[in-house]
Amino acid sequence: MVRPSLSHIISACALAVLLVTAHPGALVAQPMEGCPPSKDIMARFDDFLNTGKMPPDLGRWIMDPRMQYIEPWKAFDNVYFVGVCWVSAWAIRTDDGVVLIDTLHEPHVGHLIANLGKAGITLSDIKYVIMTHGHFDHVGGASKLKPLLPNARFVMTKAGWDEAIETARASEATPRRWSMIASEITVKGGDAIRFGGNTFTVLETPGHTLGTASYVFDVKDGIGTYRAITIGGFGLNAVKDSKQVEAYIASVDRVRTLVKHAAQPVTVHLAMHPPTIGLMETREKLAVRKAGEPNVLINPEDLSKWLAELRVGAEQRLEIERKAGR
């Protein structure tokens, strides 16, 4: 598993902001080919962070459907990855239908729809779309998906809905405008969506944005059931002041507590940006997994190390914000 540095997390998430405001004509260099190794993608993110300028090939690669496409893959007996190379969407099967986590963004929503079909999921199977936060790369596909999902209800925290609608409205004056659906189901920390024999518990994890939420649910592997988390985002690119960093640190600690839970620990991390934890390499290991071998996604040790690194980086950022009087 690739464990990212703090700079990886910041640059990966900051790209979402730049892509909304950048002029399409600026993204003109030869793109990277296909879905490269995670370490190569993250090295390109470091170039962006270190120079303050988006590498043209990276920007074009992120927005290129042909380069971004990957086949869907089965992470657990009830979970499929149906996203693209740089941003995730997860489909969780239940006894009564499918729960989809996040929507991707254009121009990749067509790939999401195709991947659902390849995973044997019809659009009418989807009953809930639970969204992590209001950045366009995670919810920008909602407006296209909504009329195509006749049985689905869209879910997010109130702050998440507010930031998505506000950010979409602000994009109208940019070359990469996008639209957001009106709010539907609003949830808060501690709420649970009980559906089809599974429970999706809402964990408010503000910090990346004030509306960021994470979701805890069960995944199945053979005869085993394991507690998984999809963390809505732990980038520091949108931080405005020390109060937000303090909220970030509290959110990291909240997740760390779940990983250490004595009775039902979280042992699986289904990340929202695959390169940050090497999900594509994990996919390759799962493809050659032999009967009886453990699922490499069940890895609480790496999740704990990742969270510890995030906390160290956040403490450093908190000191910066306090010294600046913010």
C-alpha cells in the first residue's frame, strides 16, 4: 500500500480546485498514459505542490476520459469499485438494492454508468447515493445521474449540501462550470441509514471542508464480515484558519478511535482517491488472490499509520495558522 506524504494529500485535493478554475486551453501537454503506478501519479502531484503550477500533462490526464478509464473491480463480495483512476466511486450491494458512494464528475460520469453495468448493477438497483463533501470531483456527477436513477435518494450533510451548491454556483463564471442538484436527504453525525441488512453510519469529519462526512459500513469476504470506512477527505488545501485545522485534527482522532475499537474495529479503508493509498496496485493483488488467502484491503495497520501521519502534518499546519494569527 502506498502511504502518502502530507504534500501528496494536499496536492491531490488542491487539484480539484484548480481544475474548476483553470482555462481548458492551458492543459495542452502530452498526457500520461493510461492509469500509471500510484507512485508516479503522486510524484506528479508533488511537482504541482512544489512549483505552484499544475503540470500540463497531469491536468489534461485528469480530465481525459480515455486516460482515466479503468474496468470495475470487486473489492469485497458486496463491494465494487466503479470509479476512474484518480477518483473513486464505490457500489455496495445490499439485500434490497445498491448504495453508491459519490458520483465522480464530468467528463467521467459515462464511465461510472458503464462500470455499474459491467458490475451487474442496473441504474434502477441504486437506492441511495451517499456523498462525502461538496467538491466537484466527488459530487459533480449528481446532476447527470439524478434523472437516470429512478429509485435513488441523494444524501449528504447540511454543510456538505451548502458547500456543493455554493461551489457549483461560483463555477458559473469559470470555463469549467458545473451544476448541483437541490438538497434531498440531510444527515448529521451519528445518523444511520439502515438498508438491506447493512447499516451506513454517518461520521461528520470536518477539516478538509466543513461539510465533509465519512461513512462506516460492513463489507463481506467469504464467511467474514469486516467494518469498513470511506473517509470523505483529509486534504488541507481548503483550510482557512486554525479553527478549521483543529476540527481536522479532531476528525482524524475520531477515525483513529474507530480503528482501535475493541469490539468492532474498522479494518478496511475504501479511499476516495485511489493513488493516495495505492488502490490500483491492491486491485492487481486481488486479481491473483488464491483461495484461502486474506483480502489485502483488510489492513488496519496501514490505516493507523496513515492517520498518524495525517495528524503530524495537521499539527504542523496548525502551528503555521496560529503564527499567522488566523
